Amino acid sequence: MNTELFNQVKSLNLPFGKYAIFGSGLMGIRNLREMHDIDLVVSKEIYDEYENKEGWEIKDIKENGNCFRGLINHSINIEMWKDWYVN
């Protein structure tokens, strides 16, 4: 499953230096954990590009009094975020 998810990220052809894998992806890349999805933090330009692409929908998360808006594509199990709050 992990390899399939990383291949999905590669298939997006995102520009080098404009995204990073975070969350469970850090353990998944080392096969320490099986992932069910993959989280990406992306540049504003990438986020804006994908915001209106077919297959991507807005996902809001409320955590620690903060609201985060991201994008999710259920068919490829990838979430994109332009920022993330760390407490």
C-alpha cells in the first residue's frame, strides 16, 4: 500500500521543492507503518492550482481552536495542505 501511495504522489509531477510529505508518510517511507493516505504540504501556487482541479475537494479540520483548510482526493488517497499548525 505504501508504495502505491508514493507512486500516486510521483504521478502528480509536482515541482521539486514545492511540496513535502508529512504526517504518517515519514514512517511510511521507511516501511515502519502502513499508510491509508498521504499528506502533503504544498506551496500556495500548487494549492491554488489543485483547488479547482477535478477530483479534488475542500477538507476542513478543526484542531486546538484552529481551522485548517486543505484539499483531498479520495480516489488517490492524497491530502494537500498549504500550511499546518503545530502546538
